[in-house]
Amino acid sequence: MEFKVKDVGLAKDGWVQIEWAERHMPVLMKIRREFEKDKPLESVRVAAVLHVTKETAALVRTLKAGGAEIWLAGSNPLSTQDDVAAALAEDGIKVFAWRGQTSEEYYWCIEKVASSQPHVVMDDGADLHAFLHSKGIEVGRRVIGGTEETTTGVLRLRALEREGKLLYPVIAVNDALTKYLFDNRYGTGQSTIDGILRATNILLAGKVVVVAGYGWVGRGIAMRARGMGARVIITEVNPVRALEAVMDGYEVMPMSEAAKVGDIFITATGNRDVIRIEHFELMKDGAILANAGHFNVEVSVSELEKIAVSKRTIRRYVTEYTLRNGKKLYLIAEGRLVNLVAAEGHPSEVMDMSFANQAYSVKYLIENKGKLPTKVYKVPDEIDEYVAKLKLESMGIKIDTLTEEQKKYLSSWQLGT
């Protein structure tokens, strides 16, 4: 059997979801038409570990249209949309993903797609890359190249590069301007708030929202929370980002102070133990905890379990912890990605650009097989700018172009006032 999903009978519903996503991803659909005509990925085997959503379906079906054979696993145990996975299995994608996996099942799926002996690997969080540099190193040595979707994954890959252990060139799709300026900021900003509201149905107006981390994800969340009437506090370890947050009009303070006043806490740092036992003990009765980072390490769930005298599921995706002092804290989505567990992830329109970069990056790796030194690369500028151009065109927006005199002025050191 070349797939494993929860229920193939869900495929009909999955196809409707995929249709909706593709309708809102005009750039990727344009690329699909190019790929169908030119077949740039003929006989290329792609192993992908991505959130199995309707938007990811649009991407892998585009790669398939270009001639690729796709092996797909989920990049989070709780993020797979089971109806979409069923539709992909019906479409001939070798998909191994279902919602509610155990840790053992999650890594079994990653090993399964790695066993396909891929030419190209695509990842979201670098768990597949990490496997190919450890247990699957013999397979990794034969990989032509890879891509990485997230900040967390890029950090892991750069660590491999620094240690001289990277086995193949990787394109950091996350570092494309048309990815992080839009996906990380507007996509995560909106979908994180969406996940929290779906899970809790609380009113944001008037609440104190503490956002840990002021990178592009954190600033997107802060922007959307403030737009809905919340009073926003930022916590940071980077002085430059902290200063930016102050200049953007937010309060900035250590987590030890923010813990005393926050109503809702959202982590977006990519680091572990951002909210710990000493913070839990300071929090208000009824405080809500959510994570927008890739892995479930930012809120120290193990320490929360340690100090709780009881816990129960009070709403779908919401766990109530009663502490020794009688206070109750509410953890959403087990501390995992709140936007994908409690909601549907990013809107299709923003994933249109991220996945356009993914598709063109895979094509670029194949076209440059054997030519790229083994290191982590940014998406080539020409691809990044072309994706932006296509997105503007799809929105019916035109922009100015430089005159010849302006081009000459910008390229000359001799012309001044």
C-alpha cells in the first residue's frame, strides 16, 4: 500500500477543500500550467514533510503536474487535514499522514517518505532533513538538494552547515522576501488569532495579550491582536527587536513581569521553555496559553503538568490545568501550533506566494544539479521578485518602472545634486 491516511472515504470532502484553495492561489496555478507544459520535474522523486492542508495539496499537485513523484508526510502530529490527505491518496500522491498521530507514528511516516530514495526533499521544521543527516544518512548522501519552509528549520540547517555536516544544498524558502514578509507576518498573524478564537470564543477587545518574540511572526500577531482591541505586551531577548517593539507603540517587559498582568500568552520565538514554571505561578486565574512556533517546546508543558493537581479537556483543543494554589490555566492545542491545530493554518492567498517559491526552488535545484556547493542558500532574487510580480498581476495591480535616466542615476557614482 503506497499511502496511509485516516479514512479514504473522506476524499470527496477533501476535493472540495482543495478546489477552494486552488481558486485562491492564482500564482501557483499559473506555475502549474507552466509545469504541465514543460515537465521540468520529469522522473524526479520528491520527499516532502509538510503540514498536509488544502494549500499543501495545491503545491504537491503542481509538482506532480511537472512530472514529479511525490511522497508526503505531515510535519506535525495534529495538523493534518484528513479529508485532504484522503483526496491526495486518491490522486496518486504517496501520502502518509493523519491527524492525532503518536510520536512513534509521526516519525514512522517521516522514515517512510525518506525510504523513497528522494532526489529532492522539502521540509517544514527540518525533521526530514534531520533524519537524513542521522539515521538516514546513506539516503541523504544521494539527495540532489532540498528546501526548508520555516524559520525553525532554517536555524537547524544552518547549524548543520556550521558544523560541516550538511550533505546537500538547501534553499531556505523561509528567507525569501515574498515568504517571510507575508506568510510569517500576515499569514501567521491572522491564523494564530483565528486558532485562539475558534478554540476559546473569547473577546480580544480589552484583554492583555502577551506576545513572546518580535520577529516577523510575533509582530504579525501583535498587529492583529491590537487591531482587535487588545492591549499588547511584547517580551524579547534581542535588544534591537525590543527597541522596534517600543517604537511600534507596544509595552516591552520581561516575561516575569508580563506573567502577572497577561490574559492571553502567545509564544513565537522558535526557542524552548519561553514560559516556565516560575511564570505559570505568577499568572492570573484563567490565563490562556498558546504557541505559534513550529515545535511544542515554547510553553513548558512538562512543568505545567508538574505543578497541576488536575487537568481536564474543557473545550475541543483547550485543556484546563488546576494548580496547587487553586488557579486555573488554559492551554490550547497541547502547546502545539495553534493556527494549524485549532484552525486551518494560513489563508490560501498568502500560501500562494510561499508555495510558488517552493515550486520554483525545486525546479531550480534540478536545473542546477551538481553545480551548487553544499550550503544553505536564499531563494534566488529573480525568483523572489518574479513571484511578487505574478502576485501583483493576479490582484490586478500595476506599478511604475524606472526610466532609462533613473536607471543610469542609480548605477552611477558621478551623478549627485
